[in-house]
Amino acid sequence: MTSMKLLRGSLMKSRTRPFTLALLLLVATLGPSVACGDEIQSATAQANGSSHGSGSGPSRWIAPIVDWNRLALDTVREERAGAAGAGRLYALVNVAIYDAVNGIDVARGFSSREAALISLPNAPVFAGKRAAASAAAHAVLSSLFPERTAIYDAQLAEDLGNPPRFFAAAGAAWGTQVGNAVVALRSNDGSSPQEIQPGGSAAGEFRADFTAAQFRNLVPFGVASTAPYRSFGPPALDSEAYADAVNEVKALGDGSVEDPAKLEIVRFWRGGGGSARPPGEWIKIASTVASQHPFTRFSLSRTARLFALLGMGLGDSVATSFDSKFVFHYWRPTTAIQNADTDGNPGTVADPEWQPRNGSIGSSPEHTSGQSTFAGAGSTILAGFFCRDHFTFTFEGDDAIAGPRTFQRFSQAAAEAGRARIFAGIHFEFSNQAGQEAGRGVGREILDTRLLRAHGPTHVHGCPL
């Protein structure tokens, strides 16, 4: 009875949509439990308040997105990928999911949104979107990490059922096509071959080799160019601003000073080797929020768009930050503090024995902070997508030592993530601020220009519809 009521209401709005009309007639015949009309099923679920798993977990309608992002996070952890490679991977997985889901929506007449990366012809109308989402992510991950294919195959088989029904099989075939096309298109995107920028020895120069310098050339996923977001650079070594920043991190990031509160924040946001890395923390935040927020909880299409926007923002934060790192090739606080007698600044004093709370000094040039760039982009995209910064959420950082932390605002989490690098003793505050500003700029451009409706209004109060 509920299905028929939904059908009648939809038919009244679908007189000019032949594909949609045929789809709805099929739903009425077969019932929503086997049909590919995810919108009808999710509307019923939302009305009934049903979900899959615990109340705080994802509903079954968005579970493929959350589950496959979890697999992407696990892949980064187990492969010990760097932050740049992780940011790129999260972008690839999520643009593939979105383009698979949106392609079906467009074919059905449910959407006029642009593709994120791939706009293939002849998307199937009668195809399961959840199956398409799973298969697209599977194609990306198994192509990039073939040694882990058995893990991905098991998740895909669980998602599709055994044997897959017609709609699931059609969705899987389409999703695989889209995922493979995404991988092929991005195969020469600047992320390889490896490029090494040699370390320097002059005052202000990063000492070690920068072994991931090629990522400054990563082709953008969402912004037109990363050039507008290059930092203006750190302050002069002999300036008061520089001395203030050095003395701040010298005091707050000193590894010899016991400070449990600062250590908790440092470790929560650390994102070191074997973790999901700093961009992964924003994928985790998005998974938590999307599973709770009524705007996304029962909508695969909206959740796919959220994760695609976020993925593009994280991917473009890689190139943005690494470009500034390469250009300015700036020394880390440990080097600056231990060698302060070479900086020509009367406001700094050398301490050859000083060590950071982080333990290691940092593996890439200091300016700007990649952590802060990811945080600026991630928080801006989440706040813009939901059209509010205020949303209480709780999650746990991969390297946390004191359990989960709760935040009331996306910007609050971003601010803490940036300050964590000063408490760790591995970044200056001016590099935190420069990274945050660049990330916010990347996020705003993506929200303003990408995955918008082709017809009608695209924004309300500056927020994308």
C-alpha cells in the first residue's frame, strides 16, 4: 500500500520522464525490496525510521559508501601510504562512487548534476545504485592494490548477494566500467614517478630530502588550478613574527615537558605511519556525520555527492600544500630551534638539545602544514554541504591515546587539528594559518563550482543545493 501511494505521487510529477515512469511501474510490479528505485526505498525507510545496524551507524542505503571508505582507510593503514597518496586515493574512490551513482540518476531523469570526472554514455536505467557504488570503489581499489583483491572481492560479493539479482548485476557492471575509467583517466595525473627534492644546509632550509615532491604536480580533482592557493611564504628569518612563532613552538611543543592535555591532542591528530593519515580523519568524520544527519542518512545520492566533494577537496589539498612545500623548502622547528644562532634574529636563542613532543621532526618541508590544509578543506566542505558549521559529532583519531573526542563544530575540529602540530613541535603557527586558509579556499571553490545542478538555482545562502 505504501509503495502504491509513493508510486501515484511520483507519477504525477513524472509525466515528462519516460525512463522514470517505466522504472516506477517496475517498482510497483516487483516491489521495492527487489527494485532498483533506491529513492523510493530510502523514502520509505526514512518515513519508517528504519536503519541497518546500530542507531548511530549508517543506514543500509548509504552503507556501501561508508563500507568502501572504511576499506580505503584500511588500505592506507596497512600499505603504510603517505598523506599525499592517501589524499589521492580517497579522491579516486569517492569520485568513482559518485559518477557511478549520478550516472544512473541522470539516466533515470532524477538528476541533472555534472559528473565529477567521468561522464560515460548509456548509463543503465534499470540498475542498482548501491551495487554500482560498491563496484566502482572495488574497481578503483583492486586496480591500485591488486594484492588485496581478495579482500575487496569478499566485500563486493557481500554487497551484491549470491547470486546477484538482475538490478545488482547491472549496477555492478556499470560501476566497474566507471571505476576502471576513473583509474585510467588518472593514471598519468602527476602522482608518479617519484621526484626527490634534495635537502639544503642554509639557514631556513629543510635539511632532509623531500621524497614526494612530485605531488606538487598532482592534477586537480575539483579546483581549476592550485596556483591561487600557493602561500605568500613564511616571515623573514630576522622578523619579529618569525621570532614569536619560533618561541611559541619552542615552549608549547617541547618534548621534555610533560603535558598530558597537549599530548592527548597531539596523538589524536597525529596521523603517522600505519594510520589513515590526516586526510583519512576527515573521511572518518564524514562517515560519522553522514550516518547521523537526516539530509544524508537515507540518501545514497546525497551521501555520494558529499564524499565526492570531500574527496576532491582532500586530493586538491595535497597539490596545494606540496606546491608550497617545494617552493619554500622551509626548515622544521627542531632545526630552527637547534640552529637559532644562524638565523640572524636577536629574538631567538639556540637550544641544540631541544626535541619535539612528536618524537620525529617531520618528513617534508615545513611550510605549509598539510594537516592544516586538509583540515581547512574538510571542515569547509562539510559545513558548506550541510549549510551549517554547528554539528556535534564524536570520533576517534587513529593514533588517539585517550579515546574519542567530541566536537560541536567542524571548524572547531579543524582548529584543533592545526594547533596539534604546534603542540607536537613540528609546525609553526604561521604555517598552520597559511594551510588552513589555503584549504578553506580550495573547499569554497569546490562548493561553488562542482557537482551542481544544470538547471534551476544551484545555491541557497551560499550553500550548494
